[in-house]
Amino acid sequence: MALQRLTTLALVGALALGVSACGDDSPSPAPSTSSAAASPTPSATGPAAPVLPELAARNDAVGAKAFLRYWVSSVSYAMKTGDTTGLLRASTKECKSCAKIASEIDSIYAGGGHLEGGGWRIVAIEPDPRLKPPLYRLAVRLVQASQRVVDGSGAVTSRRAQEEALFFAGVRWEAGFRFFGLERIDD
């Protein structure tokens, strides 16, 4: 199974949910099903940024799962709004895929374009019990909703059908969790 770089998940249609590890030292992560990120409060001007849930302050598997839900919410928020600040803040500096996702989103929105459709949704998360703090690997089943990339002139430049895939996701405790990798495992 060849690892594929997380190239703007569904952004520009390259999201076929094919992702790979982000950092040189980062183990591949995996999904689970527990504590959801705090629900953002909608605003009159658009979606509210996700809020880090209290459970994500725990340096254990429960905290890692809560943080992963928050990170996925941050990716979806960035796709919907073009604001990649939270996504980058929640990711390690070594996470090349995280930087790539943010760069692709920034590029689409900077050119006056936008993404239409949904973001990512976690179906299930399961922690790998073999890894202990500060590293957590989680098996995660993600659904990428169908999307269209629209350029600044209003033309649809790419489309992506809804897709579901299984990944390993990695988070690391650094006085709080940071996301460091995503690798597709169901090729």
C-alpha cells in the first residue's frame, strides 16, 4: 500500500481521502468514536470556529479522541470559510500535510474562490492501546462530503463525490495536543 500525501482533502478534488503521515518522526494515526468537539455557535455571518473541548485537556486516550474531533472540525471549518488559522494552530510544525491542506485552502480563497459542500465527518475513532503518552495513534473512519471548488469568476473548477475511508491519525501531547499525521490504511 503506497502512502499518498494529503493533498487538500477534497480541495481541488484531490481529496480522494488519500492521506499520509505528516512529519518525519510522526507515527501513523488511527480513528475512534468518542467525545465530540464542542459544537461551534453559529453566527449571522457564517459558521463559528470550532471550540477546543474540555476533554481535550486530558493527556490520555479520551483527550486524544476529543482533540482529533476538534482537529477534524478545524479542517472542515477552514474548508467552509477559508480561515486556516485554527487548523495550523492545532497542528505540529512538522506536519507537511497539514501545511499543504492549509496552503491549498488559502490559495482557493485568496483567488476569490471558495469551496461548496460539506467538510469532513468522523464516523468512528478507536485508539491504538500500544502507544502511550505523549504519542497517540487513532484509527479513524472519515467521510468527506461531496464538494465543488469554485474559482473567483464563479466557475466550478473541480468536483468531488462523497467518500469514506479509514485512516491512522497521530496526535502528540506538547503541553496540549497537536496533530502530526494522517495515513490512509484501507487502500
